[in-house]
Amino acid sequence: MKKFIVIGTFSLVLLGVSLALTEPGNSALPQVEQAYAKECGACHIPYPAQYLPKRFWERILGSLDKHFGENATLSPKALQPIKAYLDSRAADSASGNPRIMRDVAVNNTPLRIVEMPFWIHIHHRMIERKAFDAPKVKSAGNCGACHRGAANGQFGDDD
């Protein structure tokens, strides 16, 4: 019986810490978001965590030494809070967006946001393929070329 009380108490403490990190105004979360934005935003926009599944983030973070031809390795100390942040916000997490995961097979781990079915549906319905090859855009993953608010996670038609 004592064992169950200890385990239950420990679980409640972990839940409390987890909830505290997700509460608005918590200073720890903005620091993690800033670290993610700094590390990943040095080369490209920091893609919103909720647009990709946990398995994507795990695969990307597990191969930073070969990150699309670059060595983006982070120290374990720098990587751990970023990984926890991405896991807690991923499309298939409790706080994620289940609509993003629609049409993503369980055994499919896209390596790029442009391979996600929701992205393909939105962009191929509205944009001709040649637009992504324009000198201003260069690639479909260059969100900031068309969405002015991309760096802040804003991708609406007016952004």
C-alpha cells in the first residue's frame, strides 16, 4: 500500500511540474521556446511543434549530426529541454492538433513539413508548383517567403 502512495505522489508531482511548464506566463516555457527558436532558427524558421508528430521530432533530433547535410549537433544539456518542449507540443501530443495528423499513416514519418498531408492539401490546392521554384521562394520549405508571420508561427493567408 505504501508503494502505491509513493508512486501516486510522485506521479502527481510530475504532473504538477508538467502543468506548470505549460501555464501561460510561466518563465520556463518561454526560455525553452527561445532556445528552440535560437538553435533551429539560426538556419531556417523554427517550424511550429504542433505541425509535426512526435516521431518526426524524435527522428530529427536523433540525427542532428546529419541534419540535411549539416552538423547541427547540440549538447545533451541544450537538447533535453528542446526535445521535451517539442514532444509536449507535437501534433499527436495531448496539446497538439489531431487534424494535422489526419491521413498520416502510423508507419510514416515525414522528414519535412512539406511531406505532411495537411501541408500538401493546403498548398497544392492554392499554389502552382512553379511558385516554389521562384528565385524569391527557392523551396517549398521557405515559409517566410510567402508568410510574413512565419517566424512567429503565423501562417494565415494574410500573414
